[in-house]
Amino acid sequence: MIEDHLPVVEVSGEDFRVILANVEPIPVQPDGIADDERELPAPTAAAHRVREFITAWGDGILDVTLEGHPLYARDLEALSRHAAKVAELVDDLFLVWSHEAGAWWGPGGRAYRHDITRAGRFTADVAQSHARTRTWPADRKTPPEVVIPAPPLAVLADPARIEAWTDEQIRQATAARIAERRASMVEVPL
């Protein structure tokens, strides 16, 4: 036995002896959460532990028995719920495309952004208000601005899909505004 240390595990064979001492036990649940509670850890702390675990193991199938890098089911649950909340926020937001500027309205309705990931995100009412601030001249075929839904996370995660997805959304929104304009025009009999 090592002096002043209590062994946690002692393994010995014919020509070897291994003693593990002062091993810090891994708690059953993260962040001081009691085992019988349904509380979840903070998503940031959970993400850090998941990243630590994956860094230790690398890519591929993960064996969750790696010593020193615990992966808690509650970490995955916290991240899953947080991601779902973020997805809900994205689902309820809209972008404003300016045909005149050939760019997206920026955050707060200021400046233009050519990169969709840096475009402003607006509620439906605010986006519609921004899109109707400019006068649509009678001689112009396309509206100055149109509103499209913010891209789903799956689209943003795949750069190859972003351009095709946004082009189609802009085309549909433009066609809808043109149809709306035509429907609102009143024919005057001669």
C-alpha cells in the first residue's frame, strides 16, 4: 500500500501489482443534481462534457465507459431540449430580401447583408412592415422587398442547399406579392 493513501482498486498477478489511489469518483449525475430529481444540467456545461467526451474518443462509435470523461444521459437530454428550443425560435422568424439592394435586411432593419447567416431575423409582423416601407412603383415588375421564412437549421447546416433554398423562397414570395398586387388593382370601366 502507498503511504497515506487508501487504495480504490488493487490488481495483482504473478509479476505485477497495480494500486489505484486517490481516484476521484465520477458522480452519478452531473452538476450536483440528485439522482432522484428530473432537473437537467445547463446546456453549456452539458455541451462542454459532450465535447470533452468526443475529443477523448474521436469520431465513430462511442463506448461510454471511458474513464475520466463521463457522458451523462442528462447532458444529451439538455442539449436535445435546447436545440429544440432554438429550432422553434428559428421556425417563428422571417427574413426580408431587398430586390433593390440584392441583399438581406440586416439586424434591426439596418444595413444590408449579402450573407444569409448574418441577415436580420424578424417576427412576421415586423418583417411585413419592413417589406412594405418602400413604394412599389407602377412601372416596376417586382416588389422592392419580400419576406421569407428563416431557413430551417437543416438548410443552414448544409451550405450546398442554402442558395437553392433561398432562391426558391424568394421566387415564391415575389410571385405571391405580384399576385396580391394584381388582385388589389381595381379595373375602372371606360
